[in-house]
Amino acid sequence: MGTLDWVVVVGYFFVMVAIGLWSRGRVHNIADFFTAGGKMPWWLSGISHHMSGYSAVMFVAFASEAYRLGLTVYVWWSLTIGIGVGIGAFLFAPRWNRLRAKHNVASPLEYLAKRYNLPTQQVMAYAGALLKVVDIAAKWAAVAILLRGFAGVPITWGIIIIGLVTMVYSVLGGLWADALTDFGQFVIQAAAGFAMFFAVAGRLGWDFPATIWDKLPESHSDPLAGPYTSTFLMALFLIKTLEYNGGMWNLAQRYMAAPSGFAAKRSALLSSVLWLVWPLVLFFPMWAAPLIVPGLEGAQAENAYIEMGKQMLPAGMIGLVLAGFFSHTMAMVSSDANVIAAVIDRDMLPHVWKRVKSFSADGQLLLARITTFTFIGVSMIIAIASGGQGFVLKVVVDLVAATMGPIAIPLMLGLLPWFRKIGSTAAIASVVGGLAMWAFLYIEQMNKAAWVTKGVLVSWPLLLSLVLYLSIGFLKKEPSAERDVLLDSLNTDADAGETEPEKVRA
């Protein structure tokens, strides 16, 4: 990297910190810190939802899969998310928003105590919080690998630099800072993504999206290839539908921050379109990479995007592309830190430290900032300890994708009226059973069991969790008048006559 590239990167960091400082003036209480007070415009909510959904992992782990296998990574990843978020625009997004508007919910798990009971809420809170801290550690490792590849910065220092910048604006500005930096990062990523796309077009010709497939191995144009089977695709589609509609808690926050349920629906539809279209701009250069930087084998494939950028981009553009990498990771980490702080402060701490309930408004806001700071710090320590290499794809697919389903099923299906008679027994059994299945399969995989494929590792915990939730729920019905009132209240906005299709009573 040259001087101009460093100027771009450092300038980007200063802008992010400045946004955090400016956003601090908009945060007066924990409602502002965690849900932007329900005042976020629908288009900003939609862009923030999209940007918070992926990170530099795309340019390390997924770039490696695109280099090795081709088209399949778009099919099983961004296509499933785009369709799933589109479905969720009608099923989930408005209901998340109405939890905030009608019940003053500031954490996605806060409603679970009333929907099921307190033990169910606590099981899901602790399991999900532990999962997210490891997930975010993988994101730090991914962006540090990119920084080392482009600029020679050691992984440890890369994590520290990027983590500290993220920590500043996240702690100061809360969800407002997250969303505003998401928008700025969206603009930067667009410039960086098109820069790489045009550079590849200049090398291979403007028709390269159509012509590269004849020059690549035939399997690179297959929708499913390598370990990514139809079983894996179907399981991941269900997981991503649950995950990106609120199972990944920070994304539920984006819907909660919109002014109304109708606005939240529009946010989800915008995010859905972005998921279907924008990743293609990013993936085409990755698919063309074997023609530009051939011969990368094994773990070296994680450097495909780095090597291509170093060869093809002029001074200043490398810095812009690297800033784009940062933008994805910082967007996801800051939003995750915010929602984890909400879960800890609203759902976990009050039950182990009773004094929290008596905190003043200023005390609650200070606690939210301390929790955010601590979460980011712990995730950075885990990332540094991991060493980075080989850690990223294993965590994102083998851990996060496989365990997200069992955690998300009671959370997401609990919002829908068709499952109103399913109670806490089914919910806890679903979470514990699914995670136990994953632990068993993961141990078998570590013992080199050939039958534990990626499809098995992702689909079996999800399937068991779903079967337990539905079978126990319908065999042992636990109706509740309080639950009926809660679910029925989510059918319409607080100040409008809008009625969603899901109003049908089960």
C-alpha cells in the first residue's frame, strides 16, 4: 500500500469516529441507544439491515469458496438470504416493530419472558450471547487477515486498530451511530466494489460476467458444488430465513427502530433487493480470480481477493477497497455489540443483579455503554488468541450456521399466531436438543467421521430442533390468555388500521 492508500484508510477511520461523536447527541436514554427511539427512516433501516448482515468474511472465507468452487457460494448464501428476507418482510418485520411500539421492548429477547417464561428467555440469552462473541471474533480475524495481506500489518495489531475504532463509535452513539456508519459504509463499499469490478472488466473485457465460465472448470457454473449439497441448501435456506429476520438479534433491532410496522416491512423489502443484486457485483471478480491469480491452493485461496487487488488496483483504490472490507466488519460488529448489550442489560443482568432495576435513566445508559465496550473487548481477545488462519470459515459455517437454527426457532416462531399454544416446555427442549445434536456431530467431525458432512452438521440440529418444538408443542399444548393478548397486539400498528395477513388465529 502507498501513501495515498493509507490516507484513505485513516480518513475513513476518522469519519467513523466523527459519526459516533455526532450521534452521541441523539442518545438521551436506553431506548435511543438500543432502538433509535423508533425514529429511524425506513430506507436507513433497510440499508443498515443489509450492511449489518455480512462482513469481511465475504472477502476471505467466501472469496476462497468462490475461487475454488464458483457460482455455488452465491446460491447457498446471498440468494437464500435475499429470498428469506423478502418472505420475512410480511411475516416478521412488522411484528418486531410492534413489540417496541406497543410493549416498550428494547431487546429482541425481552418479549420471551411473557411469550414463554423467564427460564426460556434466560437459556436463549446465555446460549446466544456466547455464540455471538465467538462469531464476532471470527469477523475480527477475517478483516485482520485482509489488512495483513494488503499492508503487512500483523493480525494482532489489525484486530486492535479496527476494534478500537469500532468501540469508540459504538459506545458513544448506540444504534444511531451504527445505522449512520452503515450508510456511510454502504457508499464506500459501493465505490470499492465497482472499482474492483471495473478493474476486472478492464483486464478480461466488459463481457467477462458471461465469458469467464467457458474458461473456468465446468463445475464452477454449477449451482451446488463441493460439500454444498441440496440438503445443505434447504437447511441453510430455513436457517437464513430465521436468522436474517431476527434470529440474528441485531437485525431485529433494525425493524424495531423503524417508525411503524409498515415502515419495517418496506425496510425488509429494500434489504431483500440489495441481497439479491449487490453480492453479484462483489462475487463476479471473485469468480474471475482463478483467471487472474491462478494456482492458489488450500488456505492460500483465502488471499484470492487480496492478490487480485494488489495486482490490478491503482494507488488510492487499494485503500478504498480495504476501507470497504473494514466497513462490512465494523457494521456487523457494532450492531451485534449493541444488541448483545441490550440482551445483557435488559434480559440477563436484572436477574442476577437486582440493583440494576433501580438504576436511573443516566445509570442505565452508562451501563449500556460499559456492556458494549466489554463485549467488543472480549471478542477482540478471542480473535487475537485464535491466530486467524483457518478460523474464519470454520466458525461461520460449522458453528454459527449450525447452531443458529436451534436458537432462532423458538424466538422466531414464537412471534407467529399459528404457534400460540406452544409453550416453554417445547421451546427449551428445542434449544437444548438442537445444540446437543450439534455438539455430538461436531465431536464426530473432529474425530474424522466421514458421514458428518457440512450438510449433516447444518441440517440435523435444525431438523431436531424444529421437530422437538412442533411435536412437543402440539402434544403438550400450553395455552395462555396473556400470550394471546401479546400476539394479537402485533397484528396492527399502534396508530393505523393496517392488518397483516398473519392475523389469522390458529
